[in-house]
Amino acid sequence: MKPLADCRLYTFVDTAYLHGRASELVAQQLCDGGSDLIQLRAKYFAPEEIRQMAEKLLPVTKRANIGLVINDHLEIAREVGAEFCHLGQEDFFDSGRRHCSEVRSQKPEVRFGLSTHAPEQAQRALAAGADYIAIGPVFATGTKPDAKSVTLDYVRWAAANVTAPWFAIGGINLENLGDVLAAGAMRVCVVSAILNAPDIAKACAEFRKRLA
């Protein structure tokens, strides 16, 4: 897969937006559309169900040379051989972890992304050795309806202060993408604007074109 620094479009196989479609078929469409990273997010699913889904996605992403990210479940990421695990601040730090090196040395190696919602959280995540961080939610989003928008101000702060790879996330669509890029983002995570599109691959390709 391409280096994180070269990744621009981070997409999702989110079970809340599958609408009856097979997860591996959605993943293939995301690959066809030009995704650089794909996260499996399956809130409220049992770990065994998530593992089985991840095992179906991994051959798809491997063929496309795209990194697979498992949300929340480090052991599943390690078991199936996914390249990344994404955790919330509370999932990482409240579980007693202080630095990614504590688990990164275990084989197979899994790289980490951490969610952040404020500058101090970004600094803490980077000090802990996160391979990338997520900046958001920039706008109100149905994926996390209770989360307060961090606005474009946080994007501007990240552009000025964060040198590690970071992705703007939360309510990003083709209508507001220009504002996000103007605020300094080079990488974005997109969920519903792609998964709710009539043609997932075409929607991905349009984001890819705009990000270029």
C-alpha cells in the first residue's frame, strides 16, 4: 500500500450504511473508486461477526493494495492481518495504554490511528506515537449524532501545527469539501456521502478528483 503521507481518501465499510449490500462488494466498489484506506466500522456487532466480516474484506483490499483499518478491535486487526486499528481517545488511553509502542512490538504489527476532537487531544495522540490522527467531527454527522462539531477552526489549527498524517472527518461531502481543503486539509475521511450515493465507485472517484 502507498505510504500514509500519500493517502488522501479514507473511506468506510460502515454497517449502518450498507443498506443490505454485502460488505465485500461495497469494499470492492470503494477500491475501484480510488480509496487509499478503508475502515471496517461495525458498531454494535459481536466481535466474532466483525472478525468474519474483516476476513471477507481483507482479500479485496489486499488485491487493490489498499490498507484495511479495523475500528475499535485491536485483537481482530491482529488476528486477521489488517494493517491498521483505529481507536478513540477513551478506547486507547482509558484502557491503560500510554504509547503505541506498548502493543506495536507484538506480532503481527498493527499501526494505529486515533480520533481527536481538540488540539490537546491531538498533541496527546501524537505524543503516544499514533501513525495518523483524525480531526473532527468537522461538521455535524449522522455517524456520531451526539458529537459536537469542532468546526473548520480545528482543521486550520491542524494544518498549522500537525506534521504527522491527519485526516479531516465528520459530515464532509462534495458541497463542503472545498471549504475543508481551503482550511488546510489534504486528507479526508468520508462515510455517508459515499455510502449513500447511487454509485459508490463514481462517488469515490469524484472525491478523488477533487482531492488531487
